[in-house]
Amino acid sequence: MHPFEKAGLGKAPFKYVGVEIKSGPLRFTNPDGTETQVGAPGQPMGCCKYCYQGIKECHIVRSADGKVFEVGCDCIQKLASENRHLPRTAEQAQLEDLAAKANAARRDLRNQQARDRRAKAAQASAVRLDELLGDKRLESKLSARPSKHDWKAKQGGTEWDDVLFTAHGCGHAGRLRLIARLERELAGDR
């Protein structure tokens, strides 16, 4: 018998549906129009229906009789690996399939979270660089110095021209280096 079936979660076979992040704080609007907040920031707000552990990363599974429930990736992995030494059964094959799908979903979710963090950091650095480029003290200070490139200095180029060229052609890492340089220049004024 399938372990999920033994736990009363429905009839086999079970199908992997997807993954959902449930973390605090959660906000609810009450019937009277007030708002209620539950949970601390980052607190797991899901519950594994197999072991009843609090979970943040909720893997959704549907049974053959239509019951939908959430379980933790660790429970799926543990159940799939517990009986690997025994002869392969349909239940074991299904658990291994659930484990593979849960791993893929977890990997995709973490990759998306990393992309979101990088995009947020890139946006913040672009905003900060725009602030620095709008600083007239910085512009006048760097416009008074010749470019650090000899060929450009001979044509009348300034360090401000170098900064603008770099600012318009760099990526996130280049922006961070340029921001650090410009902030050092401003700190030298104080």
C-alpha cells in the first residue's frame, strides 16, 4: 500500500501538481473590513499533511479520488529512498516519480528566487547610479579633470565623459564598481 494511502491522504495513484511558497506574514481581510496579520516574516505557514511539520515550500499532490494536499519535499524524498533496496513496486516507482518532480520544482523555484534577487539588486544599483549622475558637485569635480585615457584627454575629454561612457555601457557589476568610485569621490569632498 502507498504510504500516502496508509496515512489517509487519498487513494493511489498520486499525481504531483506543483509547488507553492507559504510564508508569513499572511494578511486576511475580515468580514467587518478590518485586516488580520498572521505569522512572522519568513515563518513557514504551510503544513505537511504526512508528518505535520510546518513547511514553507509546499508541494501539492492530488490523489486518484481527487483529494489535494500539501507535503514537504523532505517527506517525498524520504519515502522514495526508504525502500530502494527492496524489489521495485508500482508504489515505489510512483514515489520516485513524485520525488523527481518535487526536486525539479524545487530547483526551478530556487532559480526563480535567485533571478528575482538579482533583478532587484540590479534595479537598486541603477537607481543609485542615476542619483549619483544627477549630483552637480560630482559632475563639476570630474569635468575639471582630463580623461584618464590619453587619446581621449588629447581630444578634450574629461573624467566625467569617462563616467558617462561607462554608466551607459556597463552591466550590474560594472555599475557597482562605478557607484563605489563615485561615492569615494563624494566622500573626498567632506
